Amino acid sequence: MTDRNQTLFERAQRVIPGGVNSPVRAFRAVGGTPRFIARAQGPYMWDAEGQRYIDYIGSWGPMILGHGHPAVLEAVQKAALEGFSFGAPTEREIELAEAIIALVPSIEQVRLVSSGTEAGMSAIRLARGATGRSKIIKFEGCYHGHADALLVKAGSGLATFGHPTSAGVPAEVVQHTLVLEYNNLAQIEAAFAAHGADIACVMIEPIAGNMNFVRAQVPFVKRIHELCKQHGALFVFDEVMTGFRVALGSAQSVYAKAIPGFAPDISVFGKVIGGGMPLAAFGTTREIMKHLAPLGPVYQAGTLSGNPVATACGLATLKEIAKPGFYEALAAKTQSLVSGLTQAAQAAGIPFCGDSEGGMFGFFFFDSLPQHYNAVMATDKERFNRFFHGMLDRGVYLAPALYEAGFVSAAHTEADIAATVAAAAEAFADLSK
Ligand code: PLP
């Protein structure tokens, strides 16, 4: 019997590099044949063979309501009938900007764009333009999209700037990007001591979903906030993944509870605010935004920015997630998934730990939660890969790489969580054989 996924993968590889339009989809980290998805509904996806999966990727975060939510579908269908794209302002863009601002007190204005990459890249340009400085700090293991200046790994020592992680990025382009270890207070102190007057911004994933799930510790965020204020640098929260995913007020609301007076200077959003359509945003104060074109000299633009169908999808999604009790229910479900997985692993005698916030979760084949990139990469990859395939074979679709987060949607039921934990118990038992 031929597997249609395999047939499609071979056909795709002839015309699309590696057969995919974004590398992680190719299953290179875990091996095997990527599933070609034919359709999705609620918490499920079906592949080209008709096999059903409980979906814990949710398009890498956007599908917080699950697939095909009726209110979102209706809004998108209505908007599509009115026109796909105008290249002129629309009322819906104002509504979406107002909705985002209403939920995130640190923001007075937003600019809508089409991808998280674009939003992150624009936020850096704005930070540089507003401060008149060149240097930026990022943390190893945090992903902020694939803009040249952000595709950087740590140099050989703290005093050195980073090296490109991609061919095609000249060393000169990343010479102003300093890459530090996540959650390392001594390094951030030293970086500001050495370069404080030249640092335009510090960019961080507050809960790093690109390291599976690693929280920036509260004292770490607090200290970066203080150092930025002291040295006139801007603190950029990349909430493309965490935004409206971990809490209605995003990750910054979680840190604001723990750190009195805390707010990032610039926030970057994507994923959930588009509800599955190409839409992202960066937001900040009016004072900083006045540097952005057409008001100021920092250029930024986009043919499809604020697209009318995407904004309809985003607005309908935000309306649903703002309903009372939404995050409480989502967080409880996600917690029950992580604790179920942890108990099943323990029962099988497998070192395992997990964590979650709102509808975002992660787990590691390790005794304790890693605090930075090298620790994440030191967890048991071989076990993760076998577990991933064990779950996929049992109809559960987890992220196909040990450094990627997972997502639960409002459409997942307790029965879906229970079925997932039951599948995990079998997959863990196989691992310990
Ligand atoms: N920032 C973070 C934290 C992300 O997780 C991602 C993508 O996963 C991006 C930025 C880039 O977003 P996009 O893939 O929409 O360009």
C-alpha cells in the first residue's frame, strides 16, 4: 500500500526545497515522513491518508480556539465577500489596534504587519531609530524570526559579538548583535557595563517557546528592566508566541504581577492576533512610535499589512478569548495535560518534567526544567524523538523537535487530554523496553 503522505512528500521535494515552506515541518529533527494535512476541525487534524490526530501544534500557536471556530469562520467569510485587500486604510484595522491596546496596557499604538519576522525586524529598527544606537542584545535559544540581524549565535566570549547562524548573513550584519545566555544575570550585567551607552534594545522571549518552554526568571526580567531604564535602552518583549496565549494580557501581564511597575517598552505580537491568518504587530508608546514612518524617519511598510480578511479573523479571535473564564479553563486543561504526562512518565520510570502557562506547555526528558539553551539541548533527544513517533503513531501530533513548545486550544476536551495521556502511557512504556 502506498502512503499518500510519502507520495506527496516526494512530489513536494521536486518543486519545493526540502518539500516544505518552513524547515521544521520537514521532520528533519525527528526523522520520518511529514504528514500532509488535508483538513482540520476543532482540536483535530486529518492527514492525506485520512488519519486523525489530536493537534498540539495549532499552527505553531495561532489556533487558540481550535480549528474552524464558527464565529471566526463567519467573520472571515463575511470579510472575504467584502474584498481581499485594498491597499488603503480600513475601519477594521482601527478596531483591531484598539482591541490589542485595550488588553495590553504598555501599548498606546500598534503597527500591523503580516508575520512575526516582519514585526520583530521592524521593532529592532524602531528601537535603533528611536535611541540612535546600533547594538542589540538577544539571548541564545530565543527565536525572533529570520531577519538577518537576529540569526545569530553566541560568540566565543562575552566580550565578542555573535556569529551568523545562517549562511547568507554577512558577519558585518550581525556585528552589532550581542548574544547572551538566557537567565544569566552576570552576563547581562557585564554586557551593560561594557556597552551600556551603545545598546538600543534588549529583545527577549519572556517564556521561550523556541527552547520548548523555558521561563525567564522574575529576577532576570526585573534586572534587565532596571538596566534598560538606567542606560536608556529599550526592553523589547517578543510575544509572538506568548501574546494572548499564556494570558489575556500576554506574558507581560504575568511579569507585571511579580514585578511592581513592570512594562516592556516595545511588544511584538503574531500568531494568536491573526487567528491563523498572516497577521502580526508591534506596539509601544506614542512617544516611541512617533519615530515611525509616516510620522518619523524610521521606515516600515507592507502591501498586505492590516489585510481586511486577516484583521477580521484576528478580531473575531480576540473577541472569543476575552470572554470571562476563557484562560482559567484553558490553563486548567493545559495543566492537566502536563501533570498527566508527568505522572505517566513517572509510572514508567522515565526522567521527565514539564511546565505550562495558559495554553502553552513544554516538557523535557530530564529531571528538572532547563534554564537556558545549552541545558535544553542536553536533554534526551533520542528519547524525545522516539516518544514523538510513538505519539504520532497513536494519533497525537506534538511539535516535531525537542526545542519547540506545545499548544492546547479551547476546543480540546477533557476526553482529548485523557486520550493523549493514555497514548503517552503506552509510548512511555515502549521507551523503557
Ligand atoms: N518570534 C517568536 C517568539 C516566534 O516564535 C516566531 C515564530 O515562531 C517568530 C518571532 C517569527 O514569526 P513568523 O514565523 O510569523 O515570522
